[in-house]
Amino acid sequence: MWDSFWDFLWYTIVIFAFVAYLIVLWHVITDLFRDKAASGLEKAVWVVFLIILPYLTAIAYLLFKGRGMAERQRAAVAEAKQASDDYIKSVAGTTPAQQIAEAKKLHESGAITQEEFDALKAKALA
């Protein structure tokens, strides 16, 4: 397979460059479709050129839109974190203090009796 050490070194460099290109390509395509300011035609042109002249187009994309990539990535991470936090808050329930306060409001409004309030309070504290 390899005739010499230099062939092995050359294959290693080529494989490294190809994997690095795939990683850059993934980030470029992800950012391209994340960019809400770009039109569909602009996105299609970038994709076509990524297919025809892959390395040159990837480098051009990084030069022209590199700064926006970081901003869009930061916004996507913040949006995902906010969605995760909202979901956790929605399923986490309430604290015992909040449950007791809600029960007190119900008791003061006359919706529940003193015994029901005491039962809800005991349940929240358990």
C-alpha cells in the first residue's frame, strides 16, 4: 500500500486536509441555512459553488461571512439555552413556598376550608 515513509506521510496529510475540509463544509452549510438575512437564491448560489469549487468557495465564504458566522452561532446557542431553560421551568413544578402561598390565596378567597388548607400545607412541606 505504502512504498515508503513519504507516501505514508503524504496520505496522512491528504486525509487530514479532507477531514478538515469536511468540518469546514459542515460549518459553512449550517451557517448558510441559519442566516435569515440571505435570500434563497443567494443560498443556492453558495451551495452550487461549494459543489463546483469546494475549497475556493469555502475559503471565500469564511472571508466574506466569517464574522457573521460567529454571531449567528452565538445567537443559536443562546436561543437553544433559552428554550432548554423554559422547558425545565415548565416541567420542574413549583416550590413548597409557592404551593403554600397558592393554598393561602385559595383559603383567603373562601375557595377551600381551613382543613383543606392545612392538608395542602402539610403535603407541600412533606
